[in-house]
Amino acid sequence: MFRTSQEDQLDTPEKIAIQLRADKNLDPAIANALASLVKAAYRDLSKNDGELKQDP
């Protein structure tokens, strides 16, 4: 009955990546690097209930 848009099906890091890549002020390589950082941080923090890992 209701259709969901493709954007509604994307996860948070991917939505952020799309915004970074669309930003005309960012070099595409920098946008991709930032998107990778966001995805890695999100994955790490979401698996650890938001707690940062501390180096010994």
C-alpha cells in the first residue's frame, strides 16, 4: 500500500555519506574518506553501546 523511498531504507551512516558526497565544497576523495570514518565510528560505537574504547 505505502511505498518507502530508497532513502528511507538507508542506514544513518549511508545517509551521512550521501550528504558528504553531495557537498560541492568537499573534494570527492575527502568526502569518501570522511564517509568511511563516519561508517567505522558508527559501527564501532553502536556495537559497544556508545562507549569509546580506551587504549591501555
